[in-house]
Amino acid sequence: MKHCKVDVLGALLVVTIDRPHAMNALPPEGSAELARIFDAFAADPVQRVAILTGAGDRSFCAGADLKNHAEGRAVALPSSGFGGLTARTGMHKPVIAAVNGAAVGGGFELVLACDLVVAAAHAWFSLPEVRVGQVARGGGLIRLPRQLPPKTALYMALTGRRMPADEAHRLGLVNEVVPDGGDVLAVARALASRVLEGAPQAVEATKNIASLSINGADTEALLHAQEELPSVKAWRASGERLEGARSFLEKRPPHWV
């Protein structure tokens, strides 16, 4: 692969944007490469959790490579959006962002599209599009006001303000901050391991229902509709409830299929 590295560790997929010379900025073909990776992840019956990170310790992803914009060329992205994630719907498997440095523009939109976030203490987040004549159309202007207080989100979007990792953690945008000198990817892998301890179909159904709620589904409608979701039906048919109850009563770890 030209723009990314992929490591398959059993049920865990680790994807690294590998363009440190360009602050891990992605050209359109890089987004297409990531789209294929996440398509395969979504379809793989073994892989259950993915981690997305960047190479080096300076930048998670600096967004889109602006060379095409500067030359006036059209930028075609895959239907799943920037980085193969920002416009993706129906991804029921958890994706964790391991933010090893600056997450800027489309890079920040990738973080916002992930389910859980681990960040290095020196990492920071920004949507600077208005400062370079652009509009953050990769979901940033939609997700940011849902994940931060609206006026804080609008302040970032209108000014391009940088938010440091500790503030993002305090506001709930980041789950864990790793002190400088620590291993962000190792902490993300430990978090992934905790997710993997859960029952596979139960985890997917849980993410599915929660995502629908986060994205504005009506509470009453969702309470009735959740039983008909394919992910919930798959969980009901999986036998995970029976195995969970038996393992609890027998005081042993569960054996998920």
C-alpha cells in the first residue's frame, strides 16, 4: 500500500496513515486506499475493532493535501468520504482514533468520525478550513456541535482555533490522554482489548443503537424500532445472552463465538 500500513492482530486491525513527510496529509488516492481498507474491515467476520493512527509523533493527519486545490483540480473522494470514514454509515464495528499529534481539518473530521479517542498530551485539534478558503464538509460541522458545546464548536469552526488534548479530554471529545513519552498506540490497543472482552454481536448492536441516538433519532421511535435492527436480531440469534449468563453463574470467563 502506498499511503497506509495495515497490521492485523487477530480480531484487531491497526491502520497507520504513513505519510510523515507530509504531516500525514492525504491526497484523494489515499482516501480511496483507506476506503478499501475499511470496506474490508466491515465485511471481515474475524476483525472486530479497528485503530486508526498516524506515522511519527508530529501529526495524526493534517487533512487533505492542498496541492490539488492550489492547482484548481477537482478532488474526487470515495462515497465513504475523506479517509474512507467521514461519510461512512452503517459501520457497526468500533473504530478507535489513536491521535499521535496534530489532527487538522480532514484529520480532525476523521477523529470526530471515530467512536473512541486516545490522544497524546501534545496532540491538538483544529478545523482551519475558513482560513484557507474552504468549508469543512467532511462531517466536521455536523459532528463537532454534537460532541462539544455548540458555542465552543462554532468558535473552533469560525476561527480555526486549536484545541489542546487536555481541553478536549475535559470536554469529553477525548477518552484518554497519554503523557508525553508514553505510547499512544499501546494505550489504544489496551482500550481495544477491553472492547474485545465484550460479546461480539452485543458490541455491534450496542454501537448501532447508540449511534442512531447520537445522530438524532427520535427517542420513542428508536425504543420501538431497535428490536427490528439487523444487528439486534443477529445478537438475539447468537446465543451470547445464554453464554453470558452461564459464564457468570459458573464464575468463568465467557467463550464468545
